[in-house]
Amino acid sequence: MTSPSHDSAAPTTADRAATLTRLHRAPELLQVVNVWDVVSTRAVADLPGTRAIATAGHSIAATFGYEDGTIPFDLTLDLLRRITAATELPVSADLDDGYEQPGETVRRAIDAGVVGANVEDRLRPVGEATARVEAIVAAAAAEGVEFALNARTDAFVRAGDRPVAESVADAVERGRAYLEAGATTVFVPGGFGEDVIAELVAGIGHNRVSLIALGDVPAPARLAELGVARLSYGPLTQRVALGALVDMAERVYGGDVPPSGIRPLN
């Protein structure tokens, strides 16, 4: 729902955080169809199958004309505040690498109504990256929020040309360290298939691995069977929307009329 019901109070930030953490730990696969602004949030939140909202950092950066990972935090934070105000569902935010002080970044995000986040390690040394996870967990605890930290490791996306086996081992080492430090799940983006996913789940833990639907990633039902906790769609959702926009523009520039059946979602 996107607005409070008449017969019950709106959930608090702590309520939303507990719900999001429970969704990550539940045996069912949590799918999050990523959003990038208020109108996309409302459109996705109104779908019966939506249980939580997740923002796409790449898409938010692109919305404001920035490359992924370079948008100023204050700009993202203002939009996050608008997104959380637009829905009663729990919101998980892409907070890039947590910026200079990840604990303070998360504290400010919680103040804006955010109750979970992806935070990248950018392949910092394991000890340093783990300390940043600990700072996030401590900051959330100080706010009284059961924050759902989807700690991301770039063991594949920043791996260069090293062998896949080395990236798997690195992801497992980092994932275990992040979970031990208090992370809820471990996000391992990359375009790998079933065999690698099975190794990651075996090494990091059943229902503790989070993936993105890129490359050879299997269908959601199969991921659930493999023990994956969460599946997101990242920048794909905005690309679908932009593709539809370009398709319509090309159509009318070519002398045709807009397609029929356009839904008034705004």
C-alpha cells in the first residue's frame, strides 16, 4: 500500500526494519524490483506481489546525470526521503560504498526512513571492509533499528581476469566475515550460472546469498531451490522504462500514433 489505512497506524521505522529483516531471513526468495524515484516506487508498491522496495543506485545516479557510484550522498538522501514517504513498505537503499563514514551514512539514511541497504566493499582489504560493516551495524543498533544490511562484495565485478575459482573463494571469505560482523545477507553481483551460485550458497550459507538478475542467473524458482535469499534487478528496470520511451518516440517520429493500452500509472 502507498498510503496509511484508516483502521491502523502507519508502521514505524523500527516496524519496517523488522519486516525487511524477516523477509530476508524467510525461507522464500525475496524479489525486489528496483525503483529510482517516487513515481516508480508508487507503481511497483501498488503491485500485490511487492513485499519491499529497493532502490537502484545506478538508476538514481543516471536520473541526476551522474555515473554510477559518483552521485553526492545528499542528493541521494533527499530522494530516499521522498521515496520512503511515498510507501508504507520497507525500503532498502543502494548506498554505494557507504561514503567516507558508512556508519554516519546509514544513520542519516535511517533518519530518512530507510531500513536496509546495499553497501559495496569495492574490494577493500577484508579487514577494512569488515570494519565498515561493523560500523554500519553499530550505527543501526544505536538507532534502535534491526537494519537489513545486504553487504555487497565486488569479488566478481572487480575481479579483472582472475580465475572464477579465486573470485568464489574471495566472495566466500568476505561473505562469512561480513555475516560475522552483523550483515543480514551478502550480495554477490555477477553474471554467473548455477554451479557458481551453488558454491556461493555452500560457502556463505543457505538463505544468506543475494544476487542480481544478470547474465546466466537462473529463474527465481530455481534460485529458491538453490537456497538464495534475495534477487534484485538493479538498472534493468529503468532500462526497460527508457526502452519503452524510446520505442514510442521512434514510433511517433515515424508517423505512427502512440500504442494503445497505455496504463495511467502516473
